[in-house]
Amino acid sequence: MTARSTRSRHADGLRRILSWQWRFHPLAFAAGLAMSFVPAIAGITLLGLSGWFITAAALAGLTGVFLNVMIPSALIRGLALARTFGRYGERLVTHDATFRFLADLRCRIFSGQAREAGSGRVWRSAGLLGRLTADVAALDGVYLRLAVPTVVAAGVGAVVILACALLSPSLALGPLFALVATATVASGLVRHRKSADGRRLEAAQEALRVRTVDLVAGRRELAVYGGLDARRAAILAADARMGDAEAALQARIVRANVWAGFAAQAAVTLTLALALWLVASGDLDLPRAVAAVLLVLGLPEVLAGLIAGYSRIGLMARAADRATARAGSVETAPQEPFTLKAVMSASGEPAGGHDVLTLDGVTFAWPRAARPVLENASLQISAGEWVCIVGPSGSGKSTLASLASGLLGPLSGAVRLGGTDLAALGEAELRRRITVIGQRPALFNDTISANLRIADQTASDDRLWQALEAAALKDRIARQPEGLETVLGEGGLGLSGGEQRRLGLARAYLTTPDLFILDEMTEGLDAPTAALVLDRFTAFRGKAAVLMIAHKREEMARADRVVSVGALQGRV
Ligand SMILES: Nc1ncnc2c1ncn2[C@@H]1O[C@H](COP(=O)(O)OP(=O)(O)OP(=O)(O)O)[C@@H](O)[C@H]1O
């Protein structure tokens, strides 16, 4: 990719963020910009007017010339109030505009991401989630630290140049120089925004996050196998890299500030010299000369905001590229609302015939895999039918279960529920009609009842006990002094592995889906418990169809049909 195309891509991300913010909240956007001028103009005018007034009053005192003090002192009080309240109002309005926009953008990015995850193009991970939240946080600067300071610096700079030119045309030179020099420093920051430091900082932050999560999640294995020290060293290395990258970035920011400060002081010196020369030559009176110098003296405060914002433009530009790429798919993706009519016929039967689940010529490959896991796989499961999928380890059984449940989307072919493509079903509808029981249920550091009610917020205690009984766990929980209110440790600590799996089953039993998808349901259970769990599930499932990934004979014995994953793809 050429430097020019990368540059325009970066500019595009930032431009799109700004244009979205304008489109979503035009009033707040414009009001924020307008409000930002109030404290800046009031502050700089206050400085110039005060300088003029103090000098003019002193001269009037010395020479006895009449000076109307009422109007300037009233103006000074008014400007001081305008500056204070203007700054408060500006913060309120610009931050409100930004947070409203970010709330929208966050939803767009996350729903775009969910759609992509559903299409199988990417998969969810803690790293990705961290990146997304960091990107959205970085984007609050696009309006607040780039757009507002740029517009304010240009506007206030023009006002000061005009005011100085009205006092004496040559006095416009100082503020003009300050403005051009600051713009040059800012454009240097824009040119360097793709420097390796920013990318290194992001990479180190990500490594730190992922390694810390890994250490916490895997601390038991690491302690058992003696890997804690190596992990700790890896975290410290990422932390050191982050510190180095941050220091390099800060050094550039400091250099930019030094140059901008130098340029501002040079502009003040130039204005002072010109003003003295004009006073000496009798072309300007002293109060106006002081006013001009103080007007230019107030400019660096306004221009400093610009440099501070542009110092972080690289981080913002990369965040904007990633965010717009993700949220962009939401803009273009068809947002067909789910309608019950589209799926069910008047009789309540699935509209597409008697099949509950249809896989039609499904092909799927994991990113970066040499070849597809599944190629042209087809399967039909009728209402109430129990189908077992078997196959050697790594043949793609769990991948098939994820495709059938809509957690992954096929690269080609179609997966349909009751005749409707899964992609066309709303997420809530999909989860209501399909219940997935995976190999390892996610259990939270909360009470047993709260862990169960994830599946149904409104379930009564009686229903929870029924579900626990169906999962062969009722007696075990009833023995706990706190019963349903027993608090589990992180990841279900306090229950054995088999009990944790059965609690996952009990949670699934709070749903009434058309299709259960079971991935090695009785894995890790002893033979009598596995038989009990299968008996209870058989009684519990009612008319729901079942797609079961199975390794055990006892599981296959319950099925109406046993199909190998190879046979689904026409390989027997
Ligand atoms: N998230 C993933 N990213 C990349 N490749 C994956 C991912 N999950 C699975 N695979 C690969 O896809 C192939 C099929 O995996 P899958 O888990 O579907 O097999 P399986 O038949 O369920 O195996 P097992 O019986 O051992 O659970 C394997 O080669 C595996 O390495």
C-alpha cells in the first residue's frame, strides 16, 4: 500500500467519524463549536481591553485628559463573567455532544462486531473486546481535541489578526506568524502520526492485557507446572515496552510543545518590537500598543490546545480506521426485522416444511486454516428427531454445532431453522428457539439461583428446583445450608467438574426451544450419573429436536439417527 493511499485512508477514518457525529447530532455538534468561541474570544479580548484600559487610565491620570471609565470597566466585568460561564458552558455542551455520539457509535461497533462474529469472518476474544473499548475511548478526542481546537484556533487567530491590523496593519504580522508556525508544527505531528511508537504502544498495551488475563485464568496450571515466573517476566516485558513507547511518544509531544511555545513567544516579541517602533514613530498611541501586545500574548493559550490534540492524532486515526471499518458493516448490512409470520405458518408448523434444522451445502474454514473444516455438508433434522453426530477428534463436530447454532456463519451454503436462514433471524429469536449445551458451561461468581436465572429471569424457585432435578443435581444443592442462594466461586468453584456441567444442564432446562444442540453432554460424568442425566433429558426434551455431538455408545443408543461428520460431506 502506498504512503498516499494509507494517508488518505487515515484521513478518511477521522473524516467519517466527524461526519457521523455531525449527522447523528448536528445541533449538539454546532452548539459545541459555537460555545467554544465564547471563552476563547472573551479571554483574549479581556486581556487586550484590560491592557488598554490600565495604560489609558494611567496616562489620563498623568495628563489630566478625560477618560470615560464606566464603559470599559463594565465591559471588563462582562468579559470576565463571559469567560468563566462560557468555559463551563463549553465543557458541558462539547462533552455532551461527544458522549451522546460515542454512546451511538459504541452500539454500532458492537452490533457490527456481533454480525461479523455470526458470519464466521472473525471470532470473539478478550483482546478484540479490549481493542474495541480502547478505540471508542480514543475517539472521544476526535471532536474534543481535534475539531474544536482547530476551528477555535483558526477563528480566534483570524479575530486577533484582524484586531491587530485595525490598530495598525503591520501589527498583523505577529499573530499571523504565530498561527502559521503553530499550523506547521501541527502538520508535522500529522505527518508523523504513523510513526512506529504509536503502533508499538498499542501492541504493548494489548500484550499486557492478554498476558495478564492469561496469568489470572491459568494460574493453577502455571503454579502446578512451574510456569508462573516465565509468565510474570512476559508481563513485565510488555509493561516495559509500553513504558518505552509511551516515553517516545511523550518526547515527540514535548518537542512539539517547545516549538509551538517558541513560535508564540517569537510572535509576542515581534509584536512588542513593532508596537514600540510604531509608538516611537508616533503612528500608534501607547494604550493601543499595549492592547495589541496583550492580544497576541493571549494567543498561545488558544494554540496550545491545538498542539495537545494533534499530538495524539496517530492513536485517534488508527482507532477511527478500525471503528469505522467495523461500524461500517452495520450501515450496509441488511437490517431485516424478525417477523414471526416469516418463520411460522398459520398452523404453527415451520413454514419451510417439517424440517427443524437444515444444513444445505455448508462450507466453513477457520481463518488462516490451510483447508476448510467442513465442505459442502448437508443435514436435515425433522421436528422431534434426535440425531447424533460422530467422527474422529478434530473432524469438525464442534464446528458443525457452532454453525447449526448460529455462533458461526458458513462461508457458503445455508443453515436454516424452520426454513428461515439463521442470518435472517433476530438474535433474541434465535436464542429462544435453539438451546446450546456446550462442553464447559460458563459459571459466574454468584448464587446458584442467579447462575440459573441467566436463562430465564422470571423463573420461580420451584422451576429452578425442577430444572435441578432434571439435571440430577437437586439433592446435591438441597444439602447446601443456603440452598439456591449458595454462592459459587469464580468459574463455579465449590462444585466438582461433573456438578458444574449438570448445573449448566439445569440452566438449559429453563428454556423451551425447538432444537437442543448438545456437545458431549455426558463428558466427565460416571456411568450411572451419565445414564440418569440422559434419562432425565429424554423425558424433559418433550417435542424438541436434538442435535447431539457424541462419543459414547450410551448417547448414540438414544438417537433416532447416527451420522458421521464425513457422511454429511458425501465422504463415507
Ligand atoms: N477457534 C478456532 N480457530 C481455529 N481453528 C479451530 C478453532 N476451533 C477449532 N479449530 C480447528 O478446526 C478443526 C475442527 O475442530 P472441532 O473442534 O470442530 O473438532 P471436533 O470434531 O469437535 O474435535 P473433538 O472431538 O476433539 O472435540 C480442528 O482442526 C481445529 O484445530
